[in-house]
Amino acid sequence: MRKQRATEAPGRDWIVTHTEQGLTTDQMVDLWEQETGLRISKNAIYVKKHREGLTTPRRDDLIPWHGIKEEHDQQTLIRYVRQVAQEVQGKKPYGDGTARRTALRWAREMREAGRVVAYDPDYGFFDFEGDPEGMWGIVCSCPDVRRHPGVKRPASAH
């Protein structure tokens, strides 16, 4: 049986309260469904947050990749990069902070090893020895990463 779609987004107070609690858009979608029995899209939550001034503009220096394929969206490396981006923007970490501490330790190790993260739609996210760019010197936003001087093939696919 198919879930009924919500015809309106949650109100301002609901959005503000749950944003301040640190819930992600996905978590808000699930919570809204639990509370109302209605399914709402992630985009509807995002649009409401944006209209209420609760979103921050995308910073390409933090996460430069656009059009990340769904099958790559939750890979370990992009999750770490997102956690570090949260830190750079001064946002509070999700959960108990363990993921944040792990991501910050990983970023430090990446910098010390002279490694950067890149994205290739064919491979997903991977790291390699290369010239640091962008956030904390751990991302490579080169347009065709396969032609970057430091890349022979992905050093590690995550």
C-alpha cells in the first residue's frame, strides 16, 4: 500500500525546532511521516528551511562536486568531507560527535600524507596523492580527475 503524500510542508515552528535540534533533512522527512502518517519530499523540507533562512549557501570550496550519483552519495569519503565541512562552517555535529572526531582525525591524516579526495562519476570518491585545493587542503575539484597528474587510477575506492 502506497503512503499518502503530504500536500503541505510542516510549519515554521516545527522546522525551526528540528533544525535547531540538528536533525538532517532525511531525519525530518522520517519524523514528519511518523508524526502525521504523511510522506513529504526532502525537497519540500529543504525549500521550507531555505524560506525560513535556516540553510547556508552552498560553498563550492567546501564540497566542489555537483551531480553526485545516488550510489556514491553515502560513501565513506564524502561522509567524512561533509563532516569536515560542518566543522568549517561552525555547525554542530550530528549525533554524539563520534563521526565528527573520526572525520577530523581523517582530515588531519590526509593533509599530513599529502592526499586529496576526488570524485569521478565512474568510480565514486577516492583519494590519491595530489595537490591540495579547497577545504583544508583535502579536496580536489579538478574537472576531469582522471587527467590530473597524480592520478593513475583510484588509489582506494570507498
